[in-house]
Amino acid sequence: MLIKQLSDEDALVLEAMIDNTRIIIDSMYLDINGLIDIDLMKMEARIAHAKVAEIIIAMDGSSRSNSRHDFLTNRRGKMLEEFVMSKQLDIINEESCLTTFRE
């Protein structure tokens, strides 16, 4: 089911029930030209909504971070790292020699 109040032009938030477990699925894109503080506030709202559920966040963070197997961390990457740690989220990103970006 779509959660309209948490979805926008850069995010689709769904709620699903799997084996009596409520799961919030958040697919989002953080625009590199956008303010990351606003994106983090939106993520905070989605996590708060999921307080009695599991949450999966699939994200293009438009950032670089060693925690996601990049060879450097930029300012946006550091802010996302700190947010992830503060919310006790796990990053599930496999190390690969392939990249999904170009500089």
C-alpha cells in the first residue's frame, strides 16, 4: 500500500505485510543539488512512522562514503554515515569493483 503522506517526487514509501510482519519500504533519491538536512528530516519522519514495523530504505544518496565501500568520504557521505549510526541502521551494500557513477 502506498503511503502518500511520506512519498514525494524523490521517494516512494510503501507498507507491506509479510507473514504478519509490517514492513515499510522506502525507495528514495537524494538530489545532489538538494539540501541534505531536509532529506534527513524526511528520512527521520519515515523511520518514526515505522516505529512499530521493520523498515527497508533503498537509496541513491548522491554522496560518497567509505562505509559503502567508496575510496573516499565527502561531506554528504559523512552526514549520512552519522545519521545511519544515530538511528542504528545497517548498511547492506556489497563491495564491488563496478561503480554506478561517473565523475
